[in-house]
Amino acid sequence: MPKLSPRDAVKVYQVSRATLTKALSDGMLSAAKTDAGHWQIEPAELARLYQPRAPQKAVTRARPGQVGRDEPGQITGPDAADMAARLARAEAALDAERDKSALLQRNLDDLRRMLPPPDAKPRRWWPW
């Protein structure tokens, strides 16, 4: 396997660039410098000190138009029951918020009816 640069080593192993640079300068990690002054590190040396990174899974996000195109309204897979329960809780919370909003709107309408009309003369504070 070819030697790695510090940049490639950071990508492959669970180590930060600062930690890698410190290990190189302290002599904990043996590496060779090229004629241009760049570090070249053996992968076996890196594996001796650091753990390789786990391969990251590719994150795929479906667009809203693509979700459930085969079977609209049907949720399939291992999380189907969990998603259905979460949807039911979200719909119940939405209904509760709508009821709360309607109650607040009725209270606001009642308060508006109690206020004097805007064209009424203001009440004077001093009797003279």
C-alpha cells in the first residue's frame, strides 16, 4: 500500500490533523519527509497507533414527490409501526393546538367586543 500524506491519514484514521502533527514531531509516529518537505507515513505505522474510521453510510434523502410512489399511503419496513405511532401522536397534538387556537380566538373576539369603539372620546382623568 502506498504511503499516506497527513491529509489522507486524517481521512482514513480517527485522528485530527493537530494530533497527527504532534505525534510526528514528538517521534511517536515514524514517517519520512520527501524532498519537498512533505510527510509520507506508512499505513502500518498509523494502524499501530490509531483506529481506522468506520465506513460512512451514504445518506439518501427522498424528495416529497418520491416518497411512497409505489404504494401511496402505505408504510413498509421495520419502522412502520413506530412511524404510524409517531404520526398518530403528531396528529393528536395538531388537533389539540387547533382547539387551543380556536379557544384563544374566541376569547380575543370577546375582549374586542368589550372594548369601546375607536371613535369614542377618551375619558378625562382630571375632573376640572
